[in-house]
Amino acid sequence: MKTILKRVLWFLLSLSVFPLATAQAADPPNIILIFVDDLGYGDLACYGNEKIKTPHLDRLAREGQRWTSFYSSGSTCVPSRTGLMSGRHPGLLGKERLPASRESLMPAMLKRRGYATAILGKWHLAGYPKDFSKSPMHPLECGFDYHFGTPGSNDVPAPPGKRQTRDVFDTCDKFTFPVPLIRGRERVEFPANQELLTKRYAEEAVKWIEKSKGGPFFLYLAHNMPHAPIFASPKFQGRSAGGRYGDVIEEIDWSVGQVMEAVKKADLDEKTLIVFTSDNGPWTMFGPHGGTAKPLRGEKGTTWEGGLRVPGIFRWPGRIKPGVVDGMAANLDLYATFAELAGAKDLPGDKPGWKSRDLSGVLLRGEKSPRTQWLYGRSAFRSGKYKIHLTSKKRSSNPDTRQREPVTKYDPPMLVDLEKDPGETTDLGKKHPEEVERLLKEMKEFRGQ
């Protein structure tokens, strides 16, 4: 009789406890997206760099998932951010432009789900209007509650009478580029002290996390660095074996540590997803002002792997099982993923170029990635392990003159096996013409043609 009574009591208790546990598991997480500028695939220790120390990012990767085939939406700043914020491939938008669909951008979608939203750092979706505060694409018009940062890259505008060349980057100081630092709609410093940008963003992030711990929040921490010209605060100058560029990366790593510590102090570790990635590959052509994509070929502004394949790290203690993921994904997939985790149903799937795929099954349940294809700009395409190039170029421009580089055309397309040849050194097109034809067909379908 006692045994039966115990079983009945356990059953009644389970009815009250299990629904609560399920509801807790369904609670939308806080989301912190750390998006750096021009960081290369090979710039972090956890991705093989032997000179630059990145202990906090190494820990983020060790305690979460480190993806080896994570792509930016474009090989330069604006296309990559366009894909990230819209979930739409920047090469497939057609005639529609983002101001016509501000309400469907990522921060607006999360805000409708009750998220507090903030952007700290570089925006670069509004161009460079004379009055950024009145731009229809100002972050506060696109779903963000709070904004502190720069309208775009830290090299725009260029110094009067100058261009963004290697010589200018070699000789400039922290105030040479007339870049405004803006809080909300108010310019708080001009020109911005570029040595302090990373430090200031980290300090703002810590304060905002503490302030917002009462409910779900989305923090978009979009560092200006390591986009040239590169600068680190005095504390980090001259300390890295990776030179000046290493100093900058090690300060970014420190800032990641500050964010992780703030989340822990707020007792939000198990309620917070942290994602770290880069907008595109490194600007290697600028020597000490740029990073490395090794072992990949290419750099920013190209469709070689080094132009778009970037670090991709996800951490959510208790929910994401740590490991290395070799499946394919892109930063535009973060839209559908965040929407799924937040319980949002109003995805802009009917918009031109919508290609976002939900990665939550990979993150939370160990499933295979739903992405098996990727379109690099409009001239290269990957399906599975194979990739074709219709055209290519060595780099985006000449670093001394900034003149455009010549384009090489391939007829038939160049074919590479990325599993065996990540450096894209061997053209297999003549050996496997059937794969070339298959990828050309899939590329056309991907484009919607």
C-alpha cells in the first residue's frame, strides 16, 4: 500500500514539475552576437594561429561549438551585414533595398518578441549620409532600442585629399580618419579616438548586460577592429607576438572575456547564447594591418575561401553540446536560428533572396546542418565538398593605388575539392566535368533562375 501511495504521489508531483521544466527549456535565450570586422579564418589560436593568444575565444570554442565551414554573406562589409540582418542573400535582393523592409530586419523581429535590443559598434547599413541621425536606416529606425558606435568603417571618410592606401595606414594616427562616434542620434566624439574603440564597446557591453538582465535581450556587439587602420588601447600595444595586428586581436579577445564575465556575474550563463564571427575574411594585402586566412586561399574582396569562410563559434552552457562542426552554415542563417529560439513566426520568407536556414537542430540536438550549398557573390558556388569558380581575382584592389585588380575568367569553370584541397590549388574541372555540370545546374537553381 505504501509503495502504491508513493507512486501516486510521484505521479502527481511529476505533473507539476515536468511542465515547469519544459516551460523553462522553452524560455527564449538572451542573444549576444559578437561581430568583428575583417578577421581572418586563421587569426585565432583555436583556428590554428600560433602567434596570437586568444584564451577567452579558445574557451568560448571549447565550451561550445566551433564551426569549420562558416561563411559570411559577402566578402566585404555591407553585403555581409545585409545578409546577417535580413536573412537574405545580398546577391539576390533584386531591385528591393533594405529601407523598404526595415520592419523585417533581425533586431525588429526580436524586438517584437519582447527582446531589449542594442547595437554597440559599426552599423554600415545606412551608407554615409550628411546627417546620420536622420537616416531612415539609422539603427534606432531598424529595431534597436540603444545605439553607440560609428555609422560605418573606421577608414571612412578618408583624410582630406587622401585615399585608403597602405601608405596612409602606415603613417596615420588614432585621430587621422575623421570618423564620428555617436550615441543614439548625438555625436559624442569627433574624430573618434580609434585606440579606445574596442575598450569602450566592451565597457558599454558590460553595463548594458547588467542593466538588461531582467528580461530577454539581444546585444549586437559589432567591433570596428581589426579593419584597417588598426589600433589597440595603450594596455595592449606591443604585447603580442603577432605584432600590431596581434595586439588588436588580443584586445578583442579580452573584450570577449569581459562579456563572458558580465554574463556570469549577472547569473545568466545558462540563459545566454553567445555567437562570435567575422563579417568577411582578412585584408591581407595591407601587410601588418591585415590578418591571415591560412590554410585557406584568398582574402577580403575575393570569392576564394579566405574571402568568405570565417570563424564561427556558438556557446550556450547546458544547451549546446561542445564540439567541432564541419557542416556548412552562413551568417544569414543566424536570422532563422534566432527566430526559432525566440519563438518568432513572422519570418520574411517571401522576400527576394531569402536563404536563411535554422541551425538550432545542429546546436541543440546534434543534427546535421540544413545547409549544403553556398553562393559566393555571384561567381562561385559550393555544393557539398565541391566548389566551382566562374571568375576570380587575387585581391580586391592594389593596396598602393586602390585600383581594381584584373579578373580571371574560367571556361569551363574551375572545380576544386574543398575537403582535400582547402587552399584551392588544383583545378579538377577536366577530370570531373559531370561535377561541373551538376554545380552549374544547382547554382542556377540557387539563384532562382
